[in-house]
Amino acid sequence: MLICESYLLITLDESKGKKYLRAGIAKDECFAGAWIMDLILRRKVSIEGKKLSVIDTDSTGDKYLDEVLSILNDSKITHKTRYWIRILSSHHKITVYDLILKRLESQGVLKFEKESFLKIFKRWGYFFFQPEVKQSLVEQIRNVIINNLDPDINLLCLLSLLKISRLIKVYIPKEYRKVAKYRIDELIRFGKYDPKHLEMIVSIRKAIKDALSGGAPYIPI
């Protein structure tokens, strides 16, 4: 499962068919960061210093990932990662959020559609057809924090995004939340992973924070 897919599932409350309120914190920025992480792990883009570059334009084999890759590749200028976080999260005609939803729908994991509210208002509802997919993901997250198991790199990337968005509070009991923050940072600093992957997590986490602070001005591609 892609990091962006995992993050979307974690933002949704399957019992109510809607997004968690906490998901509004850095939601779009985290989705953008997740797409970039997925492309970096497939060696399609790389981060050198603060700038993000496309290094392989061949198809990823996934049409949704390819759409994001083409957005990055269409630019004739090499931009900072925080710029791309803002572009992908809010300024581009193709929203990264919609792409993830379409991908999960195509797999039969969930479906989203408009539903009536008080017979007057319309809102988006999310219906899980494979709730076990998310249940397994939540169990993995809790095993890392509570049972001290080491995650694979995809799960570590997801955990870093959950910390930024504060969604970790939804899935981790209160008595473990300080431990969760420490555990995630410890894994990023000292975990036995490819150093380049750890640098990627740090760079994207910083780029998300910079984008949230308004540090990346909008410049048309």
C-alpha cells in the first residue's frame, strides 16, 4: 500500500463515514508529502539540499503516481520541496486528495459519494468495503508505539506524517502519546534504515512545516 493511501485511511472515521476533525491540521500538505515520499522510494524524484528534482520520467506502473510525477516533471525550473508541497496541496488543478480516493476506490477498499444531511444539505460520505485494511494499519501503528516493534520504511513515513498532523492522538491512548512522539523521532534519528530515506523524511517534514508557515510563495508552473 502506498504511503498516501495509508495516510488517507487514517484521516477517515469509518464508524461515521467522515474525516476526523484533527485531519484538517496539515491535511493537504501531508497528502502532498506522502505522494513525494512514494515517488522518492521508487527512485523517480530526489531531494538534494532543499530542492526536489525528477530523476526518472519512466512510468511507475501506477497511473495515479504517474499523474503526480508528470506534474513535477512539467516544471522547467527546479523548485524547493516546500514549493511542491504547496503546489500539490492547494494550487494544482488535479488535487492529490482526489487521486488517492480514486486509487482506493479502484481497489474496492472504499467509496465516497454525496449524501443528504437533514434532507437539505449535501456532504461527502465515505463507505468502507474492506475495513480490515484500515484495522490492520492501525494495529501496525500501535505495535510500533506500544509494543516497540520496528516499522518498515513506509510505515515510518506514515508515522512521521501522523505526528505532524497530530492524528497520532486519535489512535494512541493518552498514556502513550508522549512515548509515541519520542519513539517516532528516535526511529528517524537512529533507526536502521537507508540514511537517504531518513534524510527524505526529515526534509519533507521540514518542507511541510515551512509550507504551513507561508514560507513558499506561489509561482505558476
